[in-house]
Amino acid sequence: MDNISPPVAEAARGRIELKIPASAQWVRVARLTVAGVASRLHFGIGDVEDIKLAVAEAINNAILHAPVAPDGEAMVSIVIESDSDGLWIIVTDEGRVQGGLSVEDSAPDFDGELPEGGLGLLLIRSLMDEVSHESGSHADTVVKMFKRLPARAARGA
């Protein structure tokens, strides 16, 4: 009987591009898509849940900052790309963020009250192995996330 689950090296290479309306009702579609890809790459259930949460947070952030398009419907782009090392997810919207976004390496110091925003990127950083972002008042907002495959993470590669 043939092995129906290909080795990670064979299953690892791929790219999916998804463009969804900037609306909360579409977040689940992206979460399910990325969960399917992560499962196919043999991520454990804990890692799959972390990836889903990080993706949902990035998309919700994109929805929050997405501009109103001339036709009334702003879009969010999600690129899911895998290779032999792990899974890259890139979430892009055309939102312009005054002052840009920041991803801190550690929890910010609070004076008794939590800030209104900005914790989403901190959450994403805690769930993913690598996180970067690009934003500004004259550019699309892009959040790039990477999760190392479990075998690669254990070796520190």
C-alpha cells in the first residue's frame, strides 16, 4: 500500500495566495486554509493552533487598518508559503498607519492600564518563530510571520 502522507520534504514546497474582503466574517476562511497547510506539513496540533491565532490576529489588525476602497470593499491579501524549513505567512493590506507599527521583543511596561492597541503584534511574536512588519503613512501594511517545522526547531536550524 502506498504511503498517503508524503515526506515533509516533498510536501513542504508550495505557495497559496488568498485575497479576502477586509471583514471579520472572512477571517475563518484564512484560519482554516493555514491550518490545512500546517497540518499537511506535519505541524503538531499546538503549533497549528498557534499559527491560526497569529494569522487571525494579523488579519484582524489588517481589517482594522484597511482603507475604504473606492468601490466600498477593502481587501486583505494572505500569502502562505512553505519550504523545507517551515511556513511563511504574509498578511498585507493597503492601510496606512500613522507612525507605523512596532513589534517589541518583550512586553511593554504598563502604568496600570493596558493601551488601546499594539498588543496584537506582541501576541504574534510570542506565537511565531520570526515576525517582521513594514508600515507607514505611504505604504501598505505587511506582517510577515514564520514558523519553523518541529524537526527543524528541535535542531535549532
